[in-house]
Amino acid sequence: MPAARGASAEAFREARAIMTTKKWGKDDFWGLGAEWDPQWLLTPAQKKLQAKLIDLCRTTLRENAVESDKKLIFPRKNFEALA
């Protein structure tokens, strides 16, 4: 696999290792592979924000989206949670 623009081979190997152990909550993440999920391009601050957003999606936004879909209402709770 080619390394990303400006990324070192070592950074690519680290990212690949991270992707093979990526979790969604307590379960293994079954989504995109390392070649389509370029974690090595993110800064530490971006990775921190990403982790917060993933947790918010898992714990709050998903449940609110299901409720909004069932009741056919605007997902205001999700906008408030993201504010």
C-alpha cells in the first residue's frame, strides 16, 4: 500500500496497526479498512475531537436519530447535543 502524501513509512505502519484494533465501543469496528480511513493524516487535536464525536454518536446521537425517525420529527436533540 502506498504511504500517504508526506507521511513516513513508520507513521503508515502505526496507522495500520491502529486500524486493525479499532473499536466501536466495546466491539471491533467493522467499517472501512486502513487504506480508506487515513488516521495518519490527523493531528493529535483532531484525533481527540474525533474520539469525542465517535463517543457522542455511539451514546447519544444514534438513540436520538432512532427516536426522530420513529416519530417522524426533526432531530432537534441531536443539534442540541452537538452544540
